[in-house]
Amino acid sequence: MIPLIDTHQHVIYRDKLSYSWTKDVKVLASENFTIEKYNNLTKDLGVAGTIFMETAVDDKYYQEEARFVKNLLNNSDNKMLGMISAIQPENNIGFEAWLDESSEMGSVGYRRNLFDQPD
């Protein structure tokens, strides 16, 4: 079996963060999708490592999400190799500081969800 890298791994911790977009997704509306659940579901698929992809938490929690995921990243049992953090380039206050902090935490890329932003 060829070792796989999952480059788009999501986890959802409703008890720690808020994900308004999940309210209409029955399986996600009330339950967590933890790293433990992910690892259990993929244990026989040859996943050798993952890159966490930000999970579109409510805007005010995007930095908190990366700080939380850093703790998951620090546990080698999770096989996380890095994370793609949320970013808000339109937010000029603290933007450079966030780039510095998040890169030191293990961010290997950034994504800004635009589906909920005005054109």
C-alpha cells in the first residue's frame, strides 16, 4: 500500500469552537468530529500523515481554532504534519502579527473562505 497524505483534513470540536455553517448538516449539527474519530475511520487506509484544513469556524474564532489545532499537531500520534490556517487579510489590525504567530505554530498555508463574504 502506498502511504497517503491527506491534505484536506477537517476536525470539528463543537465543545470548543462555533461552526454556524453546520446547523443545517444533520450529522455535524450536534456532534464533534474529533481527531480520534478521524484516526479510527482512516486506520486501515494507509494514511501516513495529514495537513489540517481550517474548518470555517465563525470568524471571531479563526485564531483560536489554529491555537487549538496546534495542540493536536504537537501529538505525533495524530500524524498531523502541518495546518492550513484561516486568515483574514482584509483585517489590517494584527494581520502581520497573526502571520508570525501562525507560522510559528506550524501553519504551512492559509485559506480565506469567501462563500460567506460579499462580492
